[in-house]
Amino acid sequence: MSGAEMSRTGSPAASPGTRVGPGPAPVRTGPVRTGPVRAGWPLYEFALTAMLMFAVVTVIRWVLDPASPFFLADFQQALLVVGVLTGAMVCGLIRSPWGRLSGAHMNPAITFALWRLRVFRGRTVVVYVFAQLCGSLVGTVLARLAWGPAVARVGYGAVAAAPSWDGWAVFAAEGACLVPVTLMIGFFLARPARERWFPWVLAVLVCAIIAVLGPLSGGAANPARQFGPALMSGATAYLWIYLVAPGLGAALGAAAHHRITAPSNGYGR
């Protein structure tokens, strides 16, 4: 999991003049991050995703490696720690100067959701997704260089589903969790006055997804979260699920948002 398109004040951003909520006048927020590559936003997105993945793999290395002095034998407790620290990292990166410039998506599904919510240009989606996936791989590699073989012992932080869960169950769970995330983003897009709460609400959602779905589907909910670790560990059998399912969930969440808001503001027409 990760951030969402933000204005310079830290709120979800929409194109100036975009109607994002009920009422007679359009809501104006900060500029949407759709500028050309030369503006450097995809590079910030690459760096933010790399930092996030380095942090995630680092936390997993310390709490799930049996040789670590901070090893937690209780897997559920370990996932809660991972979830809390990951949520805090996401919140911090969203509020960082680079995060305010790029939007701090750090998640291809979030970028896709913002496109379907009509606040992010489609031609920029591919550039952002490429930057995020590259950042995922680089962040994982940096964690391996920093912590050595211990990272390999925890599978480079790659998530894995419970043995009792088949591929379709994992697909459904990983996709479904993006529906409420996308609806939450749409909620804040329509209510920019509450923007200060957005990073904290997203952090709580990230923590909840990791803690609840971690022992079941893996709780990645982010193609970039699984991409680098899966490539480094060779655990690519179900990688396509973690790459595709969150995007589908984001599309469903955006469609639900348009359906909910259509009667009051004409969204989705």
C-alpha cells in the first residue's frame, strides 16, 4: 500500500476546476501531478517508492528473521508491527517535500484509481507505474546490500498467501481491499476541507490491510510492494495476481465512487 495524489498542502489533488463534490461550484485544489517527465515528478515517485520498499524490507528483516534480536515468533504480532511502521512511513512520505511534488502514490493501483477518478491524466499513468516498479526493485536491492543474507532469509520481504488460499481467493482479496481505499480517496477529493486527515486515514487503512490480510492473501494491495521482492526472491508464481488484482479493485472503487456521486454532481455522465 501507499499514498495517493496530493496537492501541495497534502490533500488529494484534482485538476483546477474539476468538480469533485456536491454543490454549485467546482472545488479547486492544488495542481494535479500530470506534468511532463522533465518536471521530475516520476523521479520523485521512483525515489519515494524505493524508500518505502527499503523501509518495508528492513522492518521485515528485523521482525521475521529468527536470527534477529527483534524477532517476533507470533506471526500476527509481527505483521501488526510491520503494518504500523509501514503506515507511519506512508504518512511521512506523503507529507514530505518530494511527496507533495509527485503526489506520493507509490502504488500503481493508486495511480490507476486516480486516473479512473478523472484527476490524473492517462498519458502519465504508464510513466508513474514504470517509476514505481523500478523503485520497488531498487529499494529491495538496497535493503539486500544494507542487511546482507538476512534479507534473503525472509524472502526479500515478498508476501505469500496462506496454503489454504487458492489463486482466485487471493485475487479477490487483493482486489477487494482497493475498493474502500479508492472510495476513501474519492471522499477526500470531494471534501478538501478535511485534507489534513487524509495521510492519517490512509496510514490506518494500510496498517489494517497488512494486519488482517497478511496471514491470508499476503496483504500487499500494491503491485510495487510485491514486484521487487518477488523478482529478487524468485517467488513469481502468483506475481501476476498481485500486479493485476489491485488495479481491478481500484477500477471498481472508482466506478462505485462515480455511481454514488452521480445524482448530486453529474459525475460519471
